[in-house]
Amino acid sequence: MRANTGVTLTQGFPNPRNNYLAINLLAQGYTARQALAELIGDDRDSEYRQIAMVDRDNNAVAHTGTDLRKWAGHRIGKACVAFGDGLAGQQVVDAMAAGFEAASQTDLDEQLLAALEAGRAAGGLAGAKGRLPERSAALIVWGNRTHNELDLRVDLHDRAIDDLWRIHADYKPTIAYYDERARNPRNALSGVEFADKLKNRQQKETA
């Protein structure tokens, strides 16, 4: 992931090199479709991988190899890709894309959380013996800067998405505070002052 460039991920039997290569290709001006073709053409094991990417112009593409754990597939939506393996079926990625698009009036972080929630409700992970428990969930969001605005994750948790919602709700109000501390350290509130201000605001909102 890189600001003003795009986002990409390889999973299944991932080759981490693919992520760096794809971002560098996008940075050089390749479209998402062109970059994906380069990755597949340069990888003799591409049928063991899932690759998805969205370029700076919101063009979305994906590849699902034939040798992945079933069910595996993807759904390309409006400026998004939902994809995965070991899922309950096509309905999972369809629901994720639809959930993302339905939340288009919210912030990007909330769109992504809505997509995760929709995928879980549609069946989520599944194996030969039925539904599988959640194990991890992550949320990463970049803006127009060289660093990410959000990088949250939950691991080894059987309700990982619920816990991700929780830590997101706790962390999101602090984003503007940390940004202000970086831009204007001389006049920034202390951590204690900010915590008190946030607590008072939350109490007013729930009153």
C-alpha cells in the first residue's frame, strides 16, 4: 500500500515479493491490470496465489489461482476487491463488495469494517465440517501522506471482527490529536489533557 499509488495483496500461498513488485509497478505508471499481468507472467506458481489490487484511478483487478483451498474466489466492485480462500462460497465475497459499496457515505475505515461484517454474516470462513471460527482481522488505511492513518489488527480471537470494531472506536478519536501533535508540538495538548477532553466530549454525546 502506498499513498497516491494503490493497494495490493497476495494471499493463499503468498509470495511477499509480489506486494513490493506490484506497488513499484503501480508507482511507475502501470495500471492495475498491467501490473497484475506482470506478476502472473513472472510467477510459475501463480495458480497457488490470490492477487488483488486497486490503482490510483480506482481500477480494481484480481486473480484467483486454481490450486487454492476451496472455496476460493473474488468479486470486483466499485473501487474495491473482495477476495479470499477457505470461504463458505461466492456469497461471502459478493456480500463484502456490496457491504463496502453500501457504506459509501461513511469514511473508508468504516466502509472496510462494513465489508468484513457483511462477509461474516454471509458465511465467512468454512471447511469440510462447516463454519470455521474467526482467527484474525485487520484494518489498514492510508491517506495522502507517506504514513498510514490507521493500522489496527486482532489476532488469535474467535470474535476478531467484533474486537476490531472495538479498538477502532477507541482509536479513531485520537487520529486528529496525534496529527496535531506532529504538526504543532509547541501548542499540542498533553496526553492527559486530551484524554480528559475526549472523556468530557463522550459523556456529553451519551447524555
